[in-house]
Amino acid sequence: MKEKKQQPTTAKKSSHNTLDWVEKELKDVVAFDIGISLKE
């Protein structure tokens, strides 16, 4: 049986970083929306 070649971790890291960025953006948007609703 041939062993499966391990994929480089760079792909996982980049996708993880993207998720972190999206999460931060979402939090910013939610905070922004809350700020608008509080002003009204």
C-alpha cells in the first residue's frame, strides 16, 4: 500500500486565516449595526 502524501499545511493555514478575517469582519459589521440601532 502506498502512503498518501501529506498536503502542505499552507493551504490549511491560509483558509484558517481567511476564516479569522471573515469572523472579525462579521463582528465589526454586527457592532456597526448595533451602533446604528442604538442611535435611532
